[in-house]
Amino acid sequence: MGYGTAPESDELEVEPLWLKMPAELATYFDVGFCHTDIICPYVVLRVRDDTTQAPVEVSGPPSAFLGLAQIIAALCEAVPCLVAHGAGGEAEHYEQAAS
């Protein structure tokens, strides 16, 4: 794992320690973290566009990502079409369409 100072721009100076994602998520996301002098751990989320696979990175403190995860979980439990498909329904739909 790399150690460095807090990023001053949108790019990190150190390579994050990337976590192994489940196969159904690894197609779309990479999640990692690194140490900075101001925020530790500094969380990095790399998202790949569904059609172009072009990656975009967002990063910040763990609390921001926890808040986002809670909102996504609440959305999945509250929106009727998501509840009807159950967990993973959307990912299964895309996987079947790609095959």
C-alpha cells in the first residue's frame, strides 16, 4: 500500500490498495484505499462506463461512501421495480443481454 500526502488535485500521487470485488461487481467497479496525511483511509472508487468501459475515479473520506451506500440500499428497498427484481436482478439482466 502506498503512503503519501493528501491529494491536491483529482489524481492521487500513490497507487491505492485495490480490494478484490465479486465478479458481478468487478465488471463495473474497483474500490481501493490509501493513506494520506489528512484523510486515512482515503477511499477511491473507480467506475467503468457500461458501454465504453472508460473509467472515472471518485475519492474521499469513508463517511461519504458509507452515506452513499446507505442511500443506494434504501433506494433498492423502496423502489417497486428494484424490489420486484430482488438483489442482483439488474446485474443479471445486463449479463444475460451481453451473452
